[in-house]
Amino acid sequence: MTDPGPSRAADPGAVLVLGEALVDLVPADGDTGVRAAQPGGGPANVAVGLARLGGRPSFVGGFGDDAFGARVASWLSGAGVDLSLSGRSSLPTALAVADPGDHGNTYRFHLGDTATFELPDRAAEAGRFGAVYAGGLAAVVAPAADAVAATARAAAATGLLVVDPNVREDRTLDPEASLGRLRELCSLARVVKASDEDLARLWPDASPEASCRALAAEGRLVVMTRGPKGATAYVHDAPAVSVPAVPVRVVNTIGAGDAFMAGMLTWLGAEAGWDPALSAGRTQAMLEYAAATAASVCARAGTEPTAPPGV
């Protein structure tokens, strides 16, 4: 894998976030028969998390002219996320219906012909940022997927591309094409963060640990999250580094993985100058900061993290 080296900008706000900002319909006050609308989307959660942790992220998404679109845009800009690179459309906003369960959250999506996936191609802007984040539904849903891929390729050539594949399954998605696009993004990235479930879906013929080792062997920093079992980081020719999940009374798990990602990015920008070649001790510090960020979401309602000490 060609290694152009990361951009050394030490500004934790210099992150370009590509992806979807949509509306989650979640159980209202624990009542599975009633749904409440709240802004969401994995990449949007990451962008807001970065802003809440002190950064100045720029978000590339698509926003409709309906009430949901206005609410989502207001949520992002109110948190301090720059939306000047996003697109606007007369189409409606995409919806994700959440069904929380004992083993995590499942979703049913309403994605077709929505403004959410009318992403502009920002490949020409990628070099202005210390890191570019990509992943989620926008990486696999047309027409956004082509714009995400083009911008990700430019980022891989000029700086630090960070990918969270965040595999989603839905009757509206083509599994083979979707997994192929996500595998390509992982192959381009210098940093990959994925859950054990994501890895099992992407490479079903290998264990999640083996897939992490294979990705790391090509020079990547790879982080596997395992929910309440904590997280493990893999780097080339070095022992894996693991941290436990931070113990909290769990109120909510929606957005925990996105908060972990925001914590990782914040730490890499502030403490490592976007250089993912970390020692074991610094890798542990990054994981502990990200785990504490995720715990701040699990301990209360909502998807916006609070900053743990240390950065």
C-alpha cells in the first residue's frame, strides 16, 4: 500500500466528515409503541461529537427543505459543525426507524429519493484537512456513494483517511455491492475503526481478529470495538492493545460507536498530530479516551458525548 504520510496539521478541528445526516425514529420514553424523531446518522453523530469535544469539523452531507431537514441542519450547526460544503435539495429527509434490543439496535430505513444522499463531490477540498472521515450509509447508497468514494480516494492520496464501515443491512441495500464499496474504503484508509460485527460481515471467512491483523499488516492503525467487552487496537508487527469498556449504568447505546470514533479522532488530532504510528502506551491512551467518550453517551439519553479528561 502506498503511504503518502499523514498531513501533520495538529488542529483537532481540521476534520472533513462525509456522510448522512438523517432522522432517527426511536422509542419515546421507553415505549416501543411510540416513536420520537431525533437527528442522527452515524457520520452526523461523529461530526457533532467532534464539535462537542472542542473541534471544528466540516460536514459534507445533503439536506432537504422539509422540517426534518431544517431540524437536522440546525442541530449540526448549533453544535458548531461547518455546513458550508454540504448540499441542499428539494427532496425529503431520509428516516431510520430504530428497534433497540438486548443485543443492540436494528434499523429499518426509508432512503430512496431523499436529499440525504445528494452529496456533493468534495474531492478537491480533501487536501485542506488533517483527516477525512468516511463510512456509514452514504458510502453505499446512490448517488452519495460515488461522491464519498471520490473524496475518499483524494484524501488517501493527500492525507489521513479514516474509515468506519458501520455495515448496515436492509432490504433496500444490495449486500454484495455495499460490502464491496466498504471493503474498498477500508483498503484506502490509514485508520480503520470497526465493530466485531462489522468485520464478520465484511470478511465472513475470517475471524474479526484475523481481519484486523490483515489490515494492520499493510500499515494501518486498526481498532475493533466489541461493545461492553471493550476495544482492541492492532498495528503492524506489534502486540494488540486492549482496553475494557468504561463501566456505567447503561441508559442508551444509540450513537456509542460514533462517540468512540469522535473520541479517537479528537485524540489523534490533539495528541498525535494526525500520525497513526503510535507506541503501545499512546495507543492505550487513545483507546481509553475514546472508551470514556463512548461511555458518556451510554450513561444518558441522546447521542452527544461529553469530553473526558486528558485532551
